[in-house]
Amino acid sequence: MKLSRKKKLLFALLTMAIVMTGGLVLMLAADLVLHHRAERSAGLNRWGYRGPVIGRRAPGETRIAMLGGSTAFGYGVKWDESIVALMEQRLMQSHPERKWSAVNLGYNTEGAYAFVDNLRDFAFLDYDVVILYEGYNDLPGDADPNYVTMRQQSPVFRTTGYFPILPLWLKEKAMALRSGDVNNAYEANLDPSKKTVFRPSMAARASASALDVAEAMTSALERQLEGIAARDHVVIGSRPATAGCPAPWSDYCESQRRAIQFALDTGKRVLVVSQPHPSAERSKERHTDQQQALTDMLARLFGQSPRVGYFAVGTRVSLTDPDLCFDGMHLSVDGNRIVADALIEPLIQLVSKS
């Protein structure tokens, strides 16, 4: 039986739809497998935060959300060795009269500017208390403000709340095949003078090219969603700041102020935490100056609010102690445990206030 031109076109369109749907299903399945493998180690779960997916907040449960950069994320340790996870364990042990849960919303390279976007995007977690834990990634100050929002770069995440990691995994696998090591590849991109000479085999080059094609296909879906997922971002320096901090900390303070006010407006409590003092003298001076500007702003704008607290880790952890810090910034399990233990009392005081 000969098909008409219209039926041929419909058949072709139906076939393409089936192929595309099948491809998307396979990519989603692969992405979910990767999430399952990664969420208990170094990666993020399918909703874009670190650790296993948590359920709805139970009646009487106090849920804490911690935001920040790689030190909040727990770079270099497993998910259950981060400050957030250790803090949850300690709260359950020392204050069993309450139900506790804590969620890790940290992400590498993010600074205070990312706080509001993350508080908004993860509002479905129904957290009660917000911990804002970031200053290192904002040390460049107003001269080079940190406007990084990592998860929000994904149109899929902005549209659906699902955070895909398959494109990144494919990209890094291809980089590793070409460079011998993914860390070498990233370092070479940042500084070509440090590029390691590596000659991959023909099979490795072919595999890398195939991964490039697969990565391009998975990324194409995200590009199709760009228009749907468009979001207006507030560039701090483009509008009058009300935090009132002097240069070079006006952007940083304004980002903190916006996050605190957003949390308060949505009925949350906020604990602003200053990270351990950096070991390098110049960085320590800037960090001290930055945090002084922050505490002045907190006292001026939120000093009368019982729902806002401040705590400085300060010298409780030495970043020069190799048992507590492995690279001058990121803490070991023991270092994270010291910070987690130090946060218990200020948290209890904050949640106990009327």
C-alpha cells in the first residue's frame, strides 16, 4: 500500500519523536545511575545538593540548611564527613529532645551572591534555620565580585529542579582520556604553561571523540530550555546597596544582607558564621577586615532581631595543622568535626529564642 505524502511526513515525525524520546529516557537513566553512584561520595544528588535525598520534614523536626562554597560543601571528604553531616550527628546525640536534619547546599567556588538563588531554589526542603558560611570566595572584594551561581547555570535545573551531571561526567571523561588525568586537564586550561605532555592512543582519542559527541547531545537539551528557564539576576553593583559597608566589602555585605532578609521574610532563622582565619598573613588581614565589616552591618541592621545570630570560628581550627587542614583552606574530617561541634551551642541558642 502506497502512503500519501502527508502520511509519510506524519510517519517520519512520529519516528523522530520516538527516537528522541527514547534517547532522552536513556540519558535520564544514565544520569540517575551516575547520581546514585556519586551522591554518597563527592557528588550531588539528583536535586543538586550533597548527600542522599532527604524526605519531607517530619512534625516537630528542626531542619538546617547550610550554604557556602567548597568549605561548606566539604571538598576533599565524603558527604558524611562534611561540617553539615557531622553537625547533624552531633545535634542528634547531644539534644535528642528534638528531631534534627541538616542539608548541605554548599557548592565549590560560590560566594555570598549565590545565597539568595539557592535559598529560593531549595525552599521545597522546608528548612527552619539557615547557616551562611562563606567569606573566602569573596576576598577579592568589590574589585572582582564573585557572581558565580553554579547550579543555576543549568536550564534543566532552573526549569525542573533536577540537576543533571551526565554532561559534566562525559566532558571530564573525555578530558581525562586526552590528558591522562582530569586534574591535569583543568590545570592546563587555567595555565597552559603547566600542561602535561600526554599522547593518548588512537583508541583513547576515538573514545574521547565519542564522548564529545554524547556530551554535545546531552547539552543540546539544556540549550533548548534556555528561553524557558531564563531568570533575571540582580547584579549587586548595579543597584543602590543598603548594607552600608565600606569598600571593598560593599558587594559582599549587600549579598549577605539580601540573603538574611530573604530568609527572615520567609520565616527562617539565620546563623551567619565566619570561617577559620586564613594562615597567609595578607589573606588573614583581608578576612579580618571583611568580617569586621560584616559584623558591623549585622549589628546595625539585624542587631535587634532574635532570629539572626553570628558566630566566628576564628582560631578554633588552625589551617596550618596538617591533621586538620590538607591544603591551607579545606578541612579534614577532624577539622570539620571541630567546626561542627563549635556550631552546636549557637544553633541551640538561636532555635530556642522566641
